Amino acid sequence: MIVGYARTSTIDQDAGLEAQHRDLNAAGVEKLFSEQVSSVAQRPQLAAALDFVREGDVFVVTKLDRLARNVGDLVEITRRLEAKGVALRILQLNLDTSTPTGKLLVNMMGSIAQFERELMLERQREGIAKAKAEGKYRGRQATIDAAKIRELVALGIPKAKVAAQLGISRDSVYRALDAA
């Protein structure tokens, strides 16, 4: 069976998800798992797909970055697939791990993709530092009212109730208190 996986980072990327569906269907995918979630978040559909595949299946994605967040993640996913006797195909790179060359190239491409991402993040950090130095960058607006948190805790309200009342996580309450 040919099993496909499609992912976009946000729910606003409908066109990207539709394009992946189109390409995966054109590749003969019989069962498609799809989600719109960041690669650093929990990916329940990826987990479901990896559980679903069986020996002899082919697991197909359109691009490497739709599957793995870094080389370690890629190695773990390919290890799980290999242990189940499942080949991985990446359409954009025309790679298939059912061959020794395909296995080598997937790992090499994963390393290159991670390197490229790290360079991009480094340039982004440099740009933010420059913008801050020029007074053009203010960062994200605070979404948590630390003063209100301190006020409620001072009244003796348990931290978990403060979090529930303000619609934030308990960890956010503790971070706000620690920062004060």
C-alpha cells in the first residue's frame, strides 16, 4: 500500500496543503494522513501514519521538510519505517529508501536541509539584533498581564485558579511570578 503524509505549519496554508494532496494522489497514494501543525508541535497524524504502515508499504511525502524537523527527527522516522519494512519516498527529491543509494541520499539531504535552516535562523537573529540596535524592533506584544497575576496571587488565589481565570497556562503564571 502507498501511504501519504501531508503537512503545513499553519491552518492558513490551505493552498500548500491542497498542492501536497494533489501531488500525493498523483503518486498513487491510497491512504492519506494530513495535518496543519508546526513541525515542532505534536503531530498526531504523522504518529498515526507511522503506526498504520505495514511491511511492504511505501510511505510518501512531497518534501523532506514536510516530514522531519531536523536530522535527528529524520533518522528516528526512517529508523521506525525501516524496522517495519516500509520504504520512504520523497517526491521532490525523487528519493526512495528502498535502495542503499536512496538511504544515503535521504540522510545527506536531511543534513543539508538542517544546515540551511540553521543558517536562515542565524541571519534572522542578526537581522533582529540590527533592528533592535536601530530601535525598529520591539518584539511581540505581551499577552499576559503580570501585574494582574501578582495581584490575584497576593489575594491568596491558588496559581492554578489564577491560570484558569485568566485563560493562560499554569506555567505562564509561574514564569510571570519568577520574572517579577
